[in-house]
Amino acid sequence: MVAFTSVATSASPQGKFQTAAPRILVGRRLGWLAAVLVVLAPGLHGQSAPPATPPLGAQPGELLTFSATWRLWHAGDATVRFEDVGPNRRVIFHAESAGIASVLFPVHDHSESLYAPQAFCTLQVIKDTSEGRRKRHTAILYHPEQQQLVLDEQNLSAKPVVSKHEVKPIPGCVLDLFSSLAYVRSLPLAVGEVYNFPVNDGGQTAEVRVVADLKERIVTPAGAFATIRTEPTVFNNQVFQRSGKMWVWFSDDARHLPVKIQAKVSWGTITALLTKVQER
């Protein structure tokens, strides 16, 4: 099982650890699209009771579509798809910049994450990253029993291509950025709780923490939703090496859909809205 800490006002943290920040492969500007949509780390804080029905979370065959704006411009689009692969589950993420943003900083990102849905252990991540002049192919194999991961990466921007092979320690079962999305949606998201859990996307393992602050009604092209707003502390030199703030609104129902994501950084505000939900 994923080792995480639930912290409420009446409980003290247990199992918490401090580690250095993982290296996250994101672009200088519009690489935010991949990062914002997948760093949906769990943890909610407040007073209300959890949903009456158990959380369903991400379901196989589900396809989520997002549209993002930057300074009132259409910045790009992204999809997140969940599918079963035998006893495991795969999250497929694809992001494309659009409009003037694509001219200034073209983004074409594709990532596939395979994880064990019962234990929430990441097993494999394959990424093709194209952000501006930066192009990389990354493959990561996770071995929780051996407490290590194996990373193979090719820098396709270099001529000739530069390859690297690294073996790095992990504390056992960890999540990558994409399986974190599935994990948070499986939680009983009630205001009043804080969750801390280990994330590793190919670098060093970092503890991720998110706090919620209010309930809010959000209208998107996909419909109107009662939501819980959360603030992940990702701009803290643990996940992203920059200053800023991020908020994620999850639907306050058994599905826990990521309805809206907003990030404020030095170069502006990015807002991604859920535009369509397709189910098998």
C-alpha cells in the first residue's frame, strides 16, 4: 500500500518523511499543462462529512478532456484516459499547445503510467516530452520490493542523442504524477483532512501535501459542479523549483472529477477547465 499520513486537528502525523525534490520534466512556460493536470496530489482539510456513497474515483474507459487559457488566450488542450491492463490500470495523458501559445512555445507531451490500483503502486512510466526545443524520451521501471527504480532517458534535442541509465532508491511503494490523479480521486475527500504521501517521477522521492479551504460551485463546459477547492503545496522547492500557487477544484461527489485547475506563477495565471467527460 502507499504509505501516507492523514493529519487532522485531533491527530498527530505518523510516517512522515523529508526528502529532496524530484526532477519534474516540464517546460519553461507551457509545459505547465502536463504538470498542472497531473500534480493533483491529495489531501483535503475542513469540517464537513465525506460523501454518503463510497468514492468511485477513476474508472476504466473514462476519458477527461481539458481546455486551458493563459492571459485570456486559448493556451492548449489535454486529455486523460484510464484503461485496465490485466490486473493493473494505465493512465494515458496527452497535451498539445494551441494558438499563439503554440507559436511562442510549442508543447506536444504524451505520457503513459501503469500502476496497481489496489495498492496504488506505480509500476512503469513512459514519457515523450516535446516542449519548445526540449525533446526527451523517458522510461521508468519501479521495483517497490527492491526499493529502487530504473530510469532510461534519451535527450533527443542533443546531436548526437545523449542517453543515460540510472538506478535510484525509493522507499518502497510510491506514486508518479499520473497515478497521483487516480489516487486522490479514490479518497473520501472531506474538508478537514490532510494527506501526505510519497511521489517519485524519476528523481528523488518527495512528500506531497495538499490542504483544502472551501466548497464552491464551478461552471465549466462539462456542466455545473459542487466542488471542494484544494491548494497543493507544490511550489515549495519540493516539486517545482519556482514560486507560485496552485488550486484544484474536485467535484464533491463519488467521482471526484478534477473540474478546474489554476496556477499563478511569475509569467501569469493558467486556468484549465474540464470540458468533457466520456465513459465507456
